[in-house]
Amino acid sequence: MLAKIWKKLLLFVVIVACLFNVVNKLVKKSSLEQELQSSAQYMEEQQLENNQ
């Protein structure tokens, strides 16, 4: 009886942790446009450094 309760409790905790992780990644995810702009800026800076 006690083992079943612990199993359900731990399963609930795992599900909540997974949901929290997914929601956290969705909230903090930067947009594709920002990623592309930062990549382009980095490439331009590297190209300028190589030309000098």
C-alpha cells in the first residue's frame, strides 16, 4: 500500500518537473530572428578582424 502511494507521488513529481522544464524553455526561448542576427553580427566581426 505504501509503495503504491510513493510510486504515484514520485510519478507526479516527475511529471511536474518535466512540465516545468518545457514551460521554462518555451518562455526563455529567444526568437529565430534574434539568433540569426547575433550569428550574422558575430560573422561580420570575425571577418573584420581577419581583414585587419
